[in-house]
Amino acid sequence: MAAVVPFDTHSDLSEGERLGERIADLNAYLTVTQAHFLELLHQFDEQRYWEALGFRSCAHWLKFKCGIGFNAARERLRMAHALLKLPKISAVFSDGTLSFSMVRAMTRIATPQNEDMLLNIAHLGTAYHVERFVSQYRRVEKLSEPSFVQDLHASRAVTYHYDDDGCVVIKARMPAEQGELVVRALERAMDVADVSGDVPG
């Protein structure tokens, strides 16, 4: 666990600058503490100490002992186990230079093979950029899964009904490529009707 001094005097700065630096120092200290917390949590769960204490799972123990909501507890456990296989991300996190939010997002897709790429994104951007990249990465992965493609094909549907004023109301669900063809066909049909002047009256 890296040592971070949370309260540097920063005597050469103005009062506002000193306060800002102390806040930044403390934030780095909290990040280091969070990293160490996850390290200890992994050990606690790996040894199943929670079981000896009479709990159904480590998440239940966290909820009872630390007041952490069940979903948040499970997320911390996920991160703790993921970080064990990500030495580079773990090292930067433990130094206090990588925020908890960034690590949480990165561990959803991180592997030893893409750690460097994710760290580059984190160093050059913000937590928002990291989370956005992770979201897009997961979407591409999902779209490439054979099971997803099959489910998408099976879920295709088109329904329609006539409204009270005689208009047709159409509702459809289909892959984007097919949907674009349908939309263009409908637009062409409406253009033809406009040109011919075939307006109900």
C-alpha cells in the first residue's frame, strides 16, 4: 500500500490554493484506502471467513458489517476479484493516481492484454471518457455474440392497426439494416403519394 500524505502544508500557496491541494491530497489518500480495502476484501472472500462468521455470502457480511448496500457490495467483490488478474491497473490504483470510478469501469472489460490501452485512455481522459469507452466496447462485444444475433433475429416483429381516423399505425422491431430498408420504403411510398396528389378527402 503506497503512502500518501493527505495534509501537506503548501505554505507557499494562497489559502484557497492550500485548501484545494489538501482536498486533492485527501482524495488521493481515499483512493489508496479504497484500493487496499479491495485487496483485503479479496483475501476475506477467498478464505471464506464470512462463512465461519455465519453469513450466507461475503456480500451479506459487507451489508451487515460495513453498511454497504447489497448491490454495491457485490460490485466491490467483483472489482476485488478482477483486480487480482490486472497487475498494472492494480498498481496505479494503489498509488492513488487512478480513481475508483475509473477502476470500476475498467474492470468490467479489462484483461492482461488490454490493460495498457485502458490505462492510456484513463491517463488522457476523465472517468466519463473511460466509462463511455467501456460501454461502447461492451456493446460491440454483445453485438458480435452469436447468441445475441440469433435472439435479435427471433425477436423480429411487425404489427399494425387502423386508427379511428383511418390511418395505419405501424410498430416494428428488427435489426438496424432491415429497419433502414423498411423506413426508406415507407418514405418512398409517402413521396409517391404526395406527387400523385392522392390525398384522402
